[in-house]
Amino acid sequence: MSRQRASHRKRPAHNPPQRMVIPVQEIEAIVEHSGTRPLTETEQATLKAAVDTLARLTAELETKETTLARLRRILFGAPTERTAHVLGEGKKGETPPADTPTRPSAEGGDEQAAGQAPSDTTSPESGVAEPKKKRPGHGRNGAADYPRAPHIAVPHATLRHGDPCPVDGCTGRVYGQRGEPAVLVRITGVAPLLAEVYELERLRCGLCGTVFTADPPPGVGKAKYDDSAAAMIALLKYGCGLPFHRIERLEQGLAIPMPVGTQWEVVAAAAAPLMPVFDELARQAAQGTVVYNDDTAMRILTLTQEARAEALPAGASADRTGVFTSGVVAETPNGLIALFKTGPCHAGEHLAEVLDLREVTDPPIHMSDASTRNRPGDHSTLSASCIPHARRNYVDVVEAFPEEVAFVLHTLRAVFHTDAQAKQQGLSPAERLLLHQKESGPRMKALQDWMAKQFAEHTVEPHSGLGQAIAYMQNHWEKLTLFLRVPGAPLDNNITERILKKAILHRKNALFYRTLNGARVGDLFMTLIHTAELHKIEPFHYLVSLLRHSGQVALDPAAWMPWNYSEALAHAEAESTEPPPD
């Protein structure tokens, strides 16, 4: 029997969906009312959830590899794809093999990182894990976790340094306590967008009629909306997934009018001075040693034929109807850079546009799943495929083939453990490669031989779920094992899956972009916000700094990247405080 090539179908990340119990009568009532009155927001969400579920199930039932276990995960969600959970280890006293520790995976792998300090301690008497006891009154976040909070010194109400001790019978004197003062962190509620009304005094000459108006306080411009307002709206909308109408409702509850249209005007105006930074991030990402990419579906409410034709990449079919948000992550000498683009182009076409800016001659390592849509056209790359994608095919058939799946999952778990060890020890790419060749090479070779044996001895039907999982891994074996031949080649595409969650959060809450221009503004802010987060930089402070020094940013955007903008900011602020020359 000839082996059938397993077709690749893009699968979304396995995040547990929110389960909604909707009576059929409720859906029928919504449909009946749709012709007589506009649907409420709740009714629209309910109807959309029902339609999405129907469409998803219909698409799944049309595929050959659908299993009952997969349908259950679609309907009810899977809490985790950890090896121990998938194989049912630990339920009846089983202990996972000692040489197969686990690794965290955003896409559904193992959750406990190798070498990670456990959260529990073990009692020497009973051998049972016991939770660590926290010091009474010790909060989760200390004063150091609020770096931009004002620090207010509070003197003692009655005592001063050198005063006599007020304790009866004591003849000593009080002095400053050695070490840090007692610290009290006080959290108060404020509006995300505050309004201040300045009443500028006006004086009028009684003879000539000239009116003299007081100047606003220093630092207060005449523009109604401060740069910090634009940064806050952008962060709420594109960083936290809060739609404009929810921000409007929030501010209404605080007696601050902030209409949806006004919010859009503010962020759209702020996007223009930020474009040099966006372009510079794309240029530096093109020089990366490793690039990751993937995409997710998106919707643009008003996308005319002219706008679609303009946004389509060269050579793309004019009949293409899909709209996507693609994410590209690049590993550069300065750290990670995340880029977003929304439109009718696929992830591979977006990556090709980025690589058009590449000045380095060596081809980068390209990590993605096996979809042809992720390939960057004619650009030369060292292609790697995502192991968790291949792993999931086995997870889907674990109930039918428990022993076979257990062998595969344990093998891959040991490989991920080795990779976690390399990161924990801070190994260089060359040292990491040697470690994988020594420890992971034999494991992957044993897995390859095992897969070949299943077909050679006819122990597995090629058209079964397990057969298709094996065929998929064999077809992409060279890309799946690039980490055994090339220094720095990753094992998974999880980082792209994580950044796309920002776009998915926006789609879930706002449902769509209104126009292609709105999508471009969203891509710009998502790029700046998430790249700042990858560098552990506060996105709000970063955006405000860029907007308030847009002139310097335009002249030298490379000096205002998330990893080095603090130096440029300090220099710009020092220049602004210098007295003018005589």
C-alpha cells in the first residue's frame, strides 16, 4: 500500500475557549428579531459565537484526520498539552521517566521548565510536597516594583534626630534607623485619561481695549490632547485590546467625555511622527540571524477593490479575498524585534518585504510551521519547522495509539529539556549545537528509525491518524532537525504565536478594523508596544518619549530604539534645560 502524503492544515493555538451555554430558543429569538430591530451588543456576540462554532465544526468534519478527541478540544478546550497530562501520568502514582523533564511551550507543550525552582518544598519526614510559607504581611510586590511612583518622605510627627527617648525611665536619644525606612505602598484609582481645566486670567486695558491673557504653566501646551493622552489611548486599544467604545464608556463613568471619533483622531495624528521608528525597526529586523513568522485571520470592514489591489503584493492573484494579520519576529544583536502587518498579504509575503531590506549576505534561519504561505518567496533562507506543530498530530491520536504516542512524546520532551538546559547555562549557539548533537542527536535518530519501522513492517496504516502524523514528520524531517546542523536554529515557533495574541485579542474585542489605514495604524502601535515589552521597557513611557521628541526622532530614529532610547532621551532633556546662549 502506498503511503499518502499528509496534507498540512494550519491550526490555531490551543487556548481554552470560553464555553457558552446558549439555549436553541435564544438563538431562534435573536434570528427572529434581526429583521425587526438592530441587534444589541450581547445578541451580536451570541450569534457570532454560534456561527463561528458551526463553521469550525463543519470545516473539521470535512477533513480526514478529525478525531473525537480533537472535536472535544474544539468544543470544550484543552487545559494543557503537557506530556504528563496527555499520557495520564501521575494519576495513579506513576512517575515520569527521570530523563524526560518538561519544558514550557506557548503552543501546547510541557509547562515546567527544566531546572526551574519548584514552588513547593518537600517535607523530610513525609516526603510530601508542602507549599512555602510566606512571611506574614509580605505582599507580592514591593516598593521597588513601582519605579515611577513618587516617593514621599514622611517625618515623624513628634520626634526628631537627637531628641530624648520618650520611653519612661530611658535616658537615651533617638537617631535615624540604620537601613531602609519603613515603606508603605498606597494604591489609588485614577482615570486613564485625566482632564485639567486651566482658567487663564485675562486683563483688558480700559483705554485702548487691549486684552492681556496669562500664559499657561510651564510644560502645558496649547494643544487640547497631550502626547501622553495619545500614548495612553494607543496602549489601551492596541496593547490591551480595549476597543474605542469601551474606553469612551470608561471615561464617561469618570465624567470625562472621550468620543470614539476623537480617540481615533488622536491616535491617527500620533502615528505619523512614529513612522521613522517603525521603518527603522523593520530595517534592523531584516538583518536578523533568525526570523520567525506566522499569521492569523483578521477582518477589515471597508476594504474597497482599489485598496485591496494596492495592498496586494506583486504577483498575487487579484481574486484573493482573505485578510490576515501577520507577525514577524527577528533575533538581532540588539534583541528581539516584533513586526505586525494587516492586509490581504500572507505571512511569507510580509517576511519577503522585510527581507528586501536585508543588507547582510548570509541567509537567515527561518522558523515557521510547514505552510507554504509562510515561505518568503525567492529569498534564500535556512528553513526550520516547528516541532510542537508536528507533536500535536500525535497528541490528537493518543487515545487510539497510547503506547506509540507515549514513545514520541517522551523522546521530544527530552529534546526540549536539553534545549532548556542550554538556555539555563547561557551556552553560545555553537555550544548549544554541540550539546544537541551529543544528547538530542541519538534521540532524534531513534525516532526517525522508529517511524520508518512502522511503515516498513506494516504495523501502522498510512491513512490512519498515527500514519498521517508519522508521514507529516517524515516529510518535514530536514526542517524539523535543523537545530542539529545549524547553530542557533530554534525548535519551535512559539514566540510568533505569542505576539499574534495581541492581534487576536484585538479581533476578539473590536471584531475588525474599519479601513486599511486603520489597520496600518494598529500595526504600527502593536509593533512599537510589543517590541518594547520584549525588551522589558514600559510601552507607555516609550511612546510618550517618542512623541515628545519627534523632531530628534525623525533625524536619527536608530537612536530611539527600545533598547537605547533612554540615552537619547537623557541627552534631549539635558539640551532642553540648558540656558540659551548670551
